[in-house]
Amino acid sequence: MHNLFILGSPRRNGNSAKMAKAVANGCLQKPGNSVEFVHICDLTISPCLACGGCSSTGNCVIDDDMIQLYTKTDAADRLFFVSPVYFYTMTAQIKAYIDRCQAKWSRKYLLKKVHRPNEQRTGHLLSCGATKGDKLFDASILTVKSLCDTLDLEYGLPLLIRNVESADALKKIPNKLADCELFGSRIASGN
């Protein structure tokens, strides 16, 4: 199973990246799993133009780094959408990727093409935020559920961590990275 981690933080080694690395380590504990990281901040992804260009083909008309990401997204068996919370939602970087998946929405809903049916592919939200607010992850969860539907993925278990703000805050919470690794192992085991 190929596990694709799409990292939306502008910080390459921030808390959400640390979460992702620990989850990936857990996935790799199970035979037959591979992992790949894509840092959105390293790519050039223009925002969706709402031009309708993908409506008849299912392909986006913008020629940028998203083209390679469409291929990686379609090829992955499990996708992990990784983002800290900024103003109670996902970062602008990962949101540009999500919005550009309008082409995949067109493929599914306008062209009636289901991608890799019956393969039990899953999508998971990995997110952390600085506050303890009850609704801290609500917008991100709804966004990823909608994205999973568009990409023909089953929305899988999320991993959500509150009250982490400084760049090394996650390391200071006892056993939290070990919990992240265990989460990855469970996901890779199908639990």
C-alpha cells in the first residue's frame, strides 16, 4: 500500500510535519507499505480559476506543479492530508491543492468516471492547532470529507491534536509522537 502524505504547512519541520513523520513510521512497520511526502510549499500551485475548463475533460487547464500531484493522488492507496489549523481551517497552501481538485470533481460528477472503484482507498486528516476550542477542527474535517468523496476515497480516521503552538510543542507532550506512530500502524493494519 502506497501512503501519500500531502503536507500543507509552510513549516517543513513544524508540529504537523512531526505528526506526519511519526504516522509514516507507523505505516512502515507493516510489511508492504511505502510512504511518500509532498510538501506543498515546495511546489507552484496556482489557485483554481473557476474557468470550467475541466468540465468536459476532467483535466485542469492550468499547467503547473499540480499536474504531477494529480498523478500522485490518483496512484496512492492511502492519502494523509496534513495541515495545522490557521483561523479554524486548513492552510492556504493545502487549500490551493484541494480547490484544484475541482478537476477530479468534474471527472466524477460531470463525466461520471469513478476512479479505482472497490479498492477501499482511504483519506485521513492529520491536524494540530494551538487552542483547545471545541470547534477547532470542524472546518478541516468537513473539507477533507468533501475532498475524499471527490477523490473516491473513504474518509478514514483522523488524527487531531489540540493545544500545540510552538515549533517543538508536540515533542513536549509525553508519548504523543508514540501515539502518532501507533495511529499509523493501526491504519496500515486496516484497523
